[in-house]
Amino acid sequence: MAEGGLNCIKYLLFGFNLMFFLCGAGILGVGIWLRVEKGDYVSFTDYEFATASSLAIAAGAVIVIVTFFGVVGSIKENRVLLLMFFVSLLLIFCLEISAGGLAYANRGKIETEVKKDLNVTIHEKYGKEEGTTKAIDKMQEYFKCCGNAMYQDWRYSQYYLDNKYKYPPSCCMKSKRTDTCGGDTKNLNQRGCYEEVKNFLLEHLLIIGIVGIVFGLIQILGMILSMCLYCGISKQGTYA
């Protein structure tokens, strides 16, 4: 009976590791996709876009490695690997909680910094740095917005002064977008980009939260199963 229960836990842990591996591979894939496809956003703010992709790649790689401990430990009934698997999951879980808490505690500061960085990007970097210019253009075209808080933000930019007081074509409404449309404010999108981007992120916070909770529950399940198998193997060895 005890042997059957141990085998059941072993297969459950193997199934968990399969799910965990898929999660890690998915995060790794997203990180690589961000790096390859969204590289234009790297210099958008001081909180570089590349950092997000690097973190995703690192997190995905760590998870894939951790699943190796779980799979081999459960199949070989190796207590050392199972303990390493448990400790690794516990550390990852604690880091996630800490990161979430810090992000929540500093949400106001982050918001202020992003606003400031976006202004600096518009005023000083647009038109001079190719990656930054593409990022701002894509943002303004996608969200149908212009400037940080309002289209007038561009009046303080070097681009505006160098181009005879014209706004970037990406500021213009799609139906009126030409190379010279920035010369007439009637052609411009009137809404600022910061609020549009902020609202977009808020709309997706629920999805992000649900994914985070599910991922956390999967980790807790993995820790419980690994410790049960660890204790079961220890008892089996004692009775033997």
C-alpha cells in the first residue's frame, strides 16, 4: 500500500514537472520573442525594455533547470535532487512575492519615473536615436495618441524646433497621415500617450494577476509533492 502511494506521488510530481517545464519554456520563448521582435523599445525609458526580455529569458532558463532536479529526483527517487528541487521552488516563490511587494510599494515612484523618462525621450532623443524614434512612432500610431500628456509636449522637443515647428507624422490621425501632416494641429491625435498606455496596462492587470496566482499555486503543489516523496523515500529506507 505504501509502495503504491509512493508511486502515485512520484507520477504526480512527474506530471507537475511537465506543467512547470512548459511554463518555463513558455516564459523563455516570450523573452526571446521580446528581444527579437520588440528590440526597438530598448531605449524607450531608463527602465529598458531589454531588461524585461532578459528577465524573462533568465526566469525561463532557471525554471527549465529546476524541473530537471524534479524529474530526475522523482524517477531515480534521489532525495538530494528532491531537496534541491524543493529549495529552488521555495526560493523562486519567495523572490516572486518580494518582487511583487516591491513593485506595489513603489508603484507611485515608478509612475513618476516613467512619465519623466517619456518626456526626456520625446524632448531630447526622438529623431536622434533610431531605436527610440521607432518606439515612439509605434506607440503613437498604435494608441492613436500624441506626446506624453498632450500633443503640446512636442513643442519643447528638439525635433519640433529642427523641423520648422512640425509634429512627427506618427502624431497624425491615420486618415490624414502624410509626411507633412504634422504642420497642422487639426490633423493630430489630441490624446496624450501616457494615459492611453496606462489604461491599456490596467485593462490587462486582471489577466496578469490570474496567471501569477495560478503559477504560484502550481509551485506550492510542487513543493508539497516533492516533500511528500522525499519523506516517503526516507521512511522506506528506514523500514528497509
